[in-house]
Amino acid sequence: MTAVVEVAGATRTFGAVTALDDVSLTVGHGELVGLLGPNGAGKTTLLSLVSGLRRPDSGTVRLFGGDPRSASSRIALGTTPQETGLPPTLTVGEVVDLVGKHYPAPMPRGEALARFGLEDLVRRQTGGLSGGQKRRLAVALALVGRPRLVLLDEPTTGLDVEARHILWQALRDYHADGATVLLTSHYLEEIEALAQRVVVIGGGRVLADDSLASVLGLVALRRVILSLPPGHDVDLARLPGATSAQQGLDGRWTVLASDADRLVRALVAQDVPFSGLEMRGASLEEAFLTLTHEETHDEEAVR
Ligand SMILES: Nc1ncnc2c1ncn2[C@@H]1O[C@H](COP(=O)(O)OP(=O)(O)OP(=O)(O)O)[C@@H](O)[C@H]1O
């Protein structure tokens, strides 16, 4: 079966800035893929190539096997950019109807609003919506045409916890209905909550592309937290298995460890008088920072 998205060796520059550097990415039918990376990593540029808003300088981009710039490829695409302009004098219901009219088999107004908990706002002018309500409406509009692929650029930025959970559930439900979803996020918990596959982007390049569990396992980073007696002087970051160490405001030390077992063995072997030892899995953010760090070190090693 043809892939939904096929990016092959895509490079895109803006003047002196290389936003994407030889990026390849294939997304199959029914996948839910999270694009993770810091500000300026190239995530939005990548989405703009997939949605046909921009062209790569070199390399190819296919959407449903066709040219992303052609209307026939884009008809099954729903997108929500980072910022959405809504006509302020139209009501929520009118905007949903207006957008739906562009598609052959749109969701009924009631269904689109119910999926995002917006039913009570159907008669409200969009200019009178809160930022979070606008955001939910913007994502609802991306789904009105029942797209087979949904591209979401930071869908829950600025939303409170409840609104974020409504949106996550709506996306999970839509994905369960058979859609393919590609989203970027700065919220690591969002990627962890939604994505089955994570593509880590840094400096315009794909640093990792694997299942959520594998991306975490790839760096196998653990957080080891402990206390030391006042005045005790040991360089925790230099112990075997440790990658960095930091003392918190409460005086406790947090050591990031690539091999926590080895670190604990070294603490015991060197008679370090630690107490209150705790160990936790690394967050996606920590895993991601390590990946970026390793890439930088590899580059430095090559130079
Ligand atoms: N239209 C443009 N003109 C000039 N530079 C641009 C343009 N669009 C993107 N860039 C640059 O390309 C790089 C990648 O930007 P991009 O917006 O794709 O990153 P991002 O990962 O989406 O970041 P963010 O998370 O902040 O949205 C950045 O250095 C950015 O400044």
C-alpha cells in the first residue's frame, strides 16, 4: 500500500539557515507519529513540505503518493497550523458549516462540536471565544472534512489541563476511527500520551525515529536522586554510569545515569555515605536532550 507521507532526502534552506537537512520520513496508514524537537528544529518546516505549503530545495515529498501541492492529494488532508485566524463575526456553528462545505462528506456540525466539547458554544461568535476555545475549534475544523491524514502543529499550546485532555481524547478517537496523525509538540507529556512512534528532530535532522518505548530505551537514561551529608565532597558526575549531576534547592542531588546499576555499585564500592536513594525513569525531555547532546558530540568528534 502507498505510504501516506513519503519524504526522501528533503533539504530546505531559508537564506543562510538550513531548516531541514536531508530528512527522510515515511508515515504509513493509521500511524500516530509525534515529531519532537526544540524551537527551530525544523518541525514546522517539515509539516509545511508535507502539506504542500512549501517545496523542498532538494529531495522529494509525496502525499498519498501524489504531489502535496495538488488539490487531489490535499483533499484528504486536515491541518491546524500553530496560529489560526477565525472570522470573528461568524458563530462557531457557521464556521464549522463553512469549512465543511469544502469537503465531499463532512462531519455533521453536531458531531464535530461534540468531539471537542464545543456544543454549548455553537451560537457564540468566534471573536468572543477564549484562546483555549479557539484552539479546540481550530482542531475541530481540521477534522470536519474527515481527512485521512491530520497534521497538527503544537495542537494544545496555551490550553489548560482539562481542554488539553478533551483534545487528546478527540485525537485518540479520530485516530481509532482509522486516520493517520502527525503532530508536533513541545509538551513531552503530549507526545507520551498520544504518539506510538516518535521522530526526534534537531538541527534540521532526524536524530531518532522509533517507537516511544524504543526512543526512551535508546538512551536508557535514569534519574538517581540521593542526599549526601553536608560538606561531603564527591564528584557524582564523574562516577561510572553517571552522565551529569545537579544539586537541587532542597540540597538533594539528581544524577542522570546512562547505567544506573553501575552508578549505584560505584556509590557503594567507594563508600559514598548517601541516603534516601530514589530512582526514576527519564522523561522524554531528558532522553531527547541526551540524543541532541550525543549528536553534537559526534559532530565534534568528526571535526
Ligand atoms: N520563513 C522563514 N524565513 C526564514 N527562516 C525560517 C523561516 N521558516 C523557518 N525558518 C528557520 O528555519 C529553522 C526551522 O524552523 P521551524 O519553524 O521549522 O522549526 P520548529 O521546529 O517548528 O520550531 P518551533 O518549535 O519553534 O515552532 C529555524 O531556524 C527558523 O528560524
